[in-house]
Amino acid sequence: MDQLEQTLHTARALVLADLEAGKVAEADVVSLVEEAVSHRRWWVEQWPEGIGFVNGLIAQDVQDALLDRYGRWPLCPVCLGTDPHALEVEPALGEDPHWVCSKTTTSVARVGALNKWL
């Protein structure tokens, strides 16, 4: 398996792990992941230097697609009981992406490791 395919499979697995942690990995949601992976495959083929950003970008793509269809995800576990808001992926375009509470600037978990919080 080439580096691009390995990277895409890893990103897919990380995002699916977070969806499972949040108990939202239904078939239609998994389809959103597949769409994001397909889109990012094309994106990296156009810009190979961006391969290190794929984990965070796929997480953001799925988060955006879920917002359009279902609402905010993943909800911030740091600020429970206050105004519900979603975690954000930071850096927005960078390596080693984390889910972060934008209100408290708390880094909650790496993409793929929400199971400790949700």
C-alpha cells in the first residue's frame, strides 16, 4: 500500500474511532467519512505536501457534514451544563490535530482519541 492510501486509511480509522466514542457511527455517518476520504484523496493528489494534514482535514470535513445534517459534533465535554458547543480541530491546517474547546482553549484529545472523554 502506498503512503497516500495508508495515510487515508489511518485518518478514516481515527475519525471512525471518534464517531464510535460519541455513539454516532451509523451507516449514513460512515458514508460521510467515505466521502471525506475520497475528497481528500483528490486533494492530496493535487498537493502532495499536504499529506500530513489529512487526519485533521478529514475530521473537519466530517464535522462540517454532520453540522449540516445533524447538528454540532462532538459536543465539548469540558463545558457540559453551559452553552453547548462543539470541539474544534486545531491546528486547522497542520499536523498532529487535536480536538480543542475554543472557549477554554483546552486541548481535549488527539483526533482519534475521544473515547477517553465521550
